[in-house]
Amino acid sequence: MALITETALRAMLRSGIPNPYLVRADDKFTPAAIDFLKGRGIKVEAFQSSDTFSPKCESPIELSIPVGVSNRHVHLSQEDVENLFGVGYQLTPLRPLSQPGQFAAKETVTLLGPKGNIKGVRILGPARGSSQVEISKTDGYTLGIHPPIRVSGSLEGTPGVTLIGPSGFVSLPNGVIVAKCHVHMSDAEARTSGVEDGDNLILQMRGERSLIFPDVTVRVSPRYALDFHIDLDEANAANLSTGDQVHLVGKNGNWFSTTGRW
């Protein structure tokens, strides 16, 4: 049984609350949560065992996915690395990240926006084809910019920002996003779970805030390690930390049968 509160529902507003909002027969709502849903015209429906989900595998298995909380960070092109740190400069690995071959670099930059700046923003390596800055909505208020929620690499129509390094600065005309929450998954994990690259997963978490993430993009590659990436705002709202677990309960708006849920 889960207790669904108004606070938990408000935390879902960024990614969208599904309508109808599906619950198990034994789930309970606080009075404030009921009023919250009614005020937005969202219907509540009980999840029935006959509601099945049919992935390509014969029957879905429960999949627990580790959480990786991403603080603000920068991906740089090699050209911009050299503009900020000097000709021929190479990023210095500080520690490996969850995805193979990726690392947090020792180098940091300052972000300068119309209303403020944020110092000590970590660069992630290796260098990419184009520069990209990933911040939270809260960071956007500090800088005075309002980036959209996008998947990585989708930069058209995004705002820019100035990057300041020890040897120079770079004024990006665009490239600042709030990263859409997403899951990295290997080919084998995708086959077992019945999902494909680009599917939108439904994830659910246990704990004091029993939240549902209804629209989580999945990226599938033999190079990927299983991980659920959310930003700091989302992690704080859901009371999640790196290393916590969420559970795959459906995809593309369809839920697993009750036997496929925890």
C-alpha cells in the first residue's frame, strides 16, 4: 500500500501527471491529494489485474534501476576546452562516472548569465563534438535564463550562457538545457525488460514519498550501464540520492500487470 500525498503529486508536475492516474486497490490518498487531483480534472482509476503490458519478452520481470543524481555540469568541445584552458589542453580525469568511458574532470568553469553567476561548475569528459550545459531550473533562476527540458543533444532554440575559464571565456549562443530524466540501459537489459531505445518508461519509487515518474526516456546501447539520471531538483523533490533504487512498472503509458509490479 502507498500513501499518496499532495506533496508527492506536486513533485510530478514537471514531468506531467498521467490522466487517468492509476493506483492499486489498496493505495490511499490524503484529503489534500484528492482535492489536488480534482482541481486539475485528473481522474483516479484502480489498477486492474486484467490490464496487461505486452513487451517482446514473454513476461516482464521486475527491474530495479539505480539512481544517479546529476548536479549542474558542462560538456565541452575540444575547441572550447582550448579556448578556456589553453591551446592543446586536455581534460584531466578526476573520477569515473557510471557510464563506461565517461569521467568527471578536475577542471571547472564559471557560468555567467544575465542576472548572476555560478562558480565551480564541473566539466565532464571526454570532449564532445559540441558544447552543452546542463543545469536545474533552480540554477536557471540564479543565472537569469530559462532553459527548456530537453534530451541531451537537442539544443535548437535553447538559451546560451558565458563560460569563464582560467585562460579565456566562451559565449555560447545556445546549448543550455534542463536534462530530461532518462535511463541508460544495455542491450541485454532492454531485451529482458521488453523495452527499446526511445521508449518512455514508467518508474516508481518506494519510501516516504511514493512517487511515479511517468515519462522517462530510455537510451539503449551495448556501451551503457544501467542507471536512472535525474537532476538535483528532481532528486530533492523525490527524496532520492545516488545509489537508491527505482522500479520499472511500465512503458509508453501502459502498466505491467500486477504480477509484474513490486
